Amino acid sequence: MIQTRNREGGREGGRKRKRRGKEIALSDSAQQRKKEDFSKRKLVGIPQELFSRASQVESLDLQVNQLKHVSLISKLTNLKELFLSWNELSEFPREVGELSSLEVLYLNQNRMGNVPTGVFSRLQNLRRLNLSTNQLSELPTDLGKCRKLAYLNISSNRLSNLQVLVGLQGLRELCVDHNRLVELPAELFLGTVLTTFKAVGNPLRKPPEEVCVGGVKDIQSYFSQLGAGLREERARRVKAMFLGSSMAGKSTLCRSLKEGQAVGVAVEDRTVGIDISEVERDGVQLLFWDFAGHEEYYLTHHVFITPQALVILTINLARCVRVGWHSGGSTWARDSEVVGLIPSIADPTSFKDMVSFWMNNVMMRVPDSVVLPVGTHADQCTESEIQEKEKDIGKNIREMLEERQSKLQSRISNIKDKDDPTPFSEQLHRLYHLADLNIKVLDLLPLDCTKSEEIMKLQEHILKHVQNKELFPNVESTLPRSYQVVESSIRNLMKNKDFPKHGIVGIDDLRKRCSDLEELAREDWQCILRYLHRIGIVMWYEEIEGVRDKVFTKPSFLITLFKTVVRHDLVKCLEDLPQNILQKVNGLGRYRKMWANELKGKSTLRNTAIAALVRRSLMQLDLAREDSFVKEIAGSRQREGELVCLLRHFDICLPIKLSSPLNPQAQEFDPRMRWSPSSAQTLYDPDGGYLFPGYLKDTVTVMKMWGVDRDDDLRVNVYFLPEIPYGVFHRLIIRACLLYSKYWLGKDCFLLGYDTTLVLLRQNSDKNQDEYIQIRCRERESKRETKREERENKHVCVRERERDKERRERE
Ligand SMILES: Nc1nc2c(ncn2[C@@H]2O[C@H](COP(=O)(O)OP(=O)(O)OP(=O)(O)O)[C@@H](O)[C@H]2O)c(=O)[nH]1
């Protein structure tokens, strides 16, 4: 998606760019530095005119040209800043090594394969160096002599060793994303002034990537614990995520793998949300995450689909029927009924629903994954059918991947062909990165899940692949012993009778309970907890205000909570709420119908309805004995419940006022500020409720308000490659509505009202199957329209009268 601009051509964040800009501006004014700007001129050599005033030039900008060599640059003896980004340099310009006054050197986005040793020995004043997006596999040993170097960007290269950087005492910012690093030198972090370190996209084992994403503090803690004389341990662990459409056989596979033999699953025993199980085989710990295939659950899946996992894409072979090829890739249809070019997600036999929807989701969320397609129900197909389907699915997936690559490449060329590609450098970097991260799809394995020997075949298959270091470089990681101790202490605690069955514990309480860890400093303990959170052993959302002091030691319980309000049969759950539960939340019997109708008609759930649903779930699990616990989860009149707090954070629901058509808590939008969910804190309204865009069914209200499209509407289309990820539009609804006081919502479209302006957003796909979000804007015509809008604003309000009546009845 086109969204970011980077004026400089480097790949630093906006803040840093600004800082650099400021630095330059300050030093400019102080020293009257002579600047020469020759950027974006399609130059193939340095302009000769420069040499007539060579000694005066202090800053030279040659970005975005076609330079293959840089000669005579050493004549600019007073040069302090040199920008050579976005050129065609395949060799490092050696003469640069003679520019002893140089403070800033940018050589990113070139094609250099190496930097010769000796160049940096004389660059003693160098403060900022950007060598990112080149093809470097080694760093010159003398780089470590640039004692003043404070910023170094060497991301998107082929580096596997950072030892030469040890000793750079002034280094504060270091970016090494997307290289081939397996280990990091501890000396780079311990006792240094490094404050920013980025290393995503490396096959890191020491420390593992889950530690590195926590930043310098977490890495320091990791190394100091490694160095504390405690034994280091090797952990071999892999998460296997079972994805695929409903009734494909995911639960059957998960449960059978756990038991080590074929286990039948009753058809009505549908997975709700996600099931988690864990087994150890051949010294590898396998965490199985079984994601429900029913559409309602896709909304929460993104919270749990994490990188570095093995994706087991489960396809019911008996359900797909081959009907021929066409460009849409929908090769399958039920009972020989040909589906449309873009088959509906609701068609469980379409190729899109069975394979490409999941593949696209995986490509978008975890694009460096390994996918193992497993064809279930092989016993219900003939040998030749299996072979044919196996071949077709493989071919279709390959075509999908090729199409994705070619789209990525064409977008890359589009940007590169622009006269000035620098504003798109961040986007280009992402495209390069996506093009690099080719998802690995293994051959389809057909299975009859009713046979134990077939289950064992799958187990062997999984173990063979996860032990392949090329496919899973991160399966093995080195951990300080304390990491293992904390993990096993928590596991042991969970076996204790007095440990809460739900597994939710206060963070300090948990630390106290792990008594064998007394010597571990609080900060180190938190770093370990963060690591355990990232690998999915516990959940600790320290960034969410309402739950930051809680640890969910049983992630499955968290998922159970999500299932309370995100489920395929929610209307029925509301209709079936027992009387005793209603009484607990001061509800009347007739509320069942009212709540069910509100959900069906407006996709809203009021607080009392949520409280009743949560209470019922907790009672079913025998966890409702402590009223205070139920209130913490479900909410009370004083405070928002932890469940909605989490759902809000993950953009699954939107707080709404049920009593008013307006949203008085809407944030004022400040374009200078970065918007984040936490900045959109809303006041808790005990009489309010939440809107779940995932349950929106039609577009009637929105389209009535909007009318027909007009030629003079202001219109912007935002295209997505290869399609709009599931749930993105829902999240857009939530984020946009938090900013506007008037909105009308529908399935796949919504309308925002501000002053006299209407803005329509809708997700579309055109005849070329390009998917995009369209933004249309127009002035409202008359006051009459405003009145009509208020009358029809039924998605965000129930009438005041109705609320009063309800209150009276309660009283
Ligand atoms: N004959 C046969 N039945 C299978 C096979 N695999 C699964 N089943 C049956 O298919 C049905 C659906 O399987 P599940 O494992 O519940 O499917 P799921 O993908 O988990 O479905 P959701 O929970 O809706 O996501 C169950 O009744 C299984 O026993 C197979 O290979 N052969």
C-alpha cells in the first residue's frame, strides 16, 4: 500500500531523518557550510564545474543519479557530507577514504558487493554511515576504527558477522535488519552506549529473534544472564499452525498428532476460536495451534498468527471437485457447479476458500513461512483423483506465488522508473523485502486421517522438515539457563492445586510464586516474560493499560475468552442465556431477544450482554465462584472488563454510545501526531456497548445515506497486493470511527460525517481482480439530508426513550 514518503532516500525512520536534518541545519548555520545539490539529474559522472571550487565544497548531494564510478572526489578536500544513495555503484569508491574531514556518508541503495579494507582508517571524523541495501557479505576490519561513528545502517545486505563493530564506543544506532546473522557479539551491547538496535529478518539463534525485537535492554539482559556463569541451554521448539477452511480436518490432525494415533472428531465438535496443544517428539517441542476454520473466527486469528511457524494448510480433498482452469485460479467447484471468477469466501469448496485465501493470509502476515499442504479425506477419493488434485493444487499454488512475485517486481520497477523514486524509498524497501521473502511451500501430503499409520507418516514428515536448518534456521536457539528455569517454574506452578485454574496471575504475584528465582532482578524477569510471550508460552500484554499487570499463563484461556463474543453461533448464545445469568447482570428475560436483535441488526453488543455471556462461559468452566474475578473479566459499572479491553486493543470492536447518535468521545484528529489505539482512549460508559464490524451484514443504511456515486465526488483508490487482507477493513472501520463523531456502518463499506462533508470508504474489487479500498468524498446537499441521516442512524444508537424504559424496568 502506498503510504510513506522519505525525502532523503535513506531508510531511516522519520524522526531520525528529522534529527539528521536538524543536525545538518544547525551545523550549516554555524559554519556556513557550502552545499552542492546535484541530486536527481541522471548524472553518470561528477560535474566538472565542482572542481573549480573544490576546496569550498563541504556538502555534496549526488543522490538518485546513474553513477557507476566516482572519480576525482578526493579533490574535495573539505567535504564533510557526501550523499551517493540511489546510484549504480557496484564498487565502493576508494577515493572516499581520502576525505578525512568526512562526517556523513550515505551509500545506500547501490550494488556494492564489498568494501575494501583501508578505506575507513582515515575517516576518523565519520559520525553517520549508511550502507544499507547493497550486497555486502563482509565488513572491512578498519570500520571498527571510526570511533566517532554514532549511526550505522547496514541492513538489507548479506552479512553474517558483526564482530568488527565491537569497539565502536560511540555507536548509538545500529540497523542490521535483513542480513544473515546467526549470532550477535555480546560486547556490542554490554557496557556500550547503544540505544537503538534493529535486527529483524535474520536467522538469529543467539540471541533468538524474539529477544532481539525487545530492543537493546532485552538483549543486554539476555547477554548478562548468559555471562552470569549460568549454563546456556539449547531450545528446539516449533509452532505448527493448522489453517484451512471449516471441516477440513485440522482438529482431527492436531488431536491425532498429540495422541500419536488416529482420533476421530465428531462433526458437531467444531473448533471455536483456537485450540492449543503441545507434544515433544525426538527432542523437538511441537506447539500445535488449531485455528477454527469458520469465518467468524478469522477476525481474531491475526492476533495469534506469528512468524517462524510451520503452517499446515489443511485441504479436504474429497470436497473439492475439479472443473477446469481459468485465470481466476478457481479450479474447484462443488458438484460440477462452476464458481465465479472470484469465488465467495463462503463457498467452502472453492479453490479460493480452500487454498488461496489461506495462502494469501499467510503471505501477508508471515511471508517467510514454510507451508505444508496436507490433503485430508484421501480415503474418500480414488488414487487417480488424489494424484490429479495433488498436481492441480501444487500447480495453482505455484501460479499464485509466481503471480505475486511478478506483481511485486512490476511495482518495484514502477517505483524505480519514476524520475524521483526517493519519496517511495520506504515502500520500495518493503517491496524488496517481500520479494526476498519467498514463502516456501512443500509438496502436498495426501492423508487418510482415520488411520494411525498415516498420522505417524505426517509426524515423521513434520519432524523431518522442522529439523532442516535451511527451512527452519530459528528452531534451535541458545538461551541462558534462567530462561528455562522461569519457563519450567511457571509450568510447575500451573500444576499446583492452589494455582488459579484460569491461569491469570498478577505479574508480581507470579514472580513471588516462582520462588526459585529470587536472585533474578525484576527487569531480567520481565525480559524473560517478554520472550515467553513472543514465543506463545504465556501472554503478557504490557502495552495494554487495562491488563498490563496481568500474565495469562494459559493462552488457551485467553482464546476461550475471545470465543465468548467472537463466535459463529453468538445469536443463539444470546437467545439461550439462562435466567439465573440474566439475573446476575440485572437483566430481564426479554433482553435475550433484544440483544440478539441488536447483534443481528446493528452488530452491537451492550455491556450487560457481554457481561452475561462472559459470566455464562466462566460458569461453564466453573470459574465464576469469585464475583470479583468475573467482574474483572466481564466489567462492571465502575470499570471496563479485561476482555473488551483486549478486544479493543486488537481492533476487534469499537466502543459506542448506545444512547446518542453522536460519538462525543471521538478524538480530535491531529495530522502531526502518529495515531495509535492507545491515543484513542475512550471514557468507559457503563450504559454503552461495543460494535463488532465482523458481524455487519448489509450495506443498506450506508448506501441510503450516501445515495449514488457522482462524477464530481472526490475519489481515491488505494490498491492492495495481492488482495486486501481479511480483517483490514474492519480495523479501518474501527480506527476511523474513533476519530469521527458521525458514522454509518455496513458490511464492506462505511460512511463518515464531518461538518458538511461525507466520506465513503468501501472495499472493492474490479474486473481485473485488483482489490482496493475506495475513498469518496462530497459536500452534503441540504439540511434535509442531515435530518434524514439522524433518523436513519440506527447502527450507532438506540433511542433515548428505549434506554430510559429499560432503566425503569430494571429499577
Ligand atoms: N473419512 C475421513 N474423515 C475425516 C478425515 N479427516 C477428518 N475427518 C472428519 O471430518 C470431520 C471434520 O474434521 P475436523 O477435524 O473437525 O475439521 P476442522 O478443520 O477442525 O473444522 P473446524 O473446527 O470447523 O475448523 C470430522 O468428523 C473428522 O472425523 C479423513 O481423512 N477421512
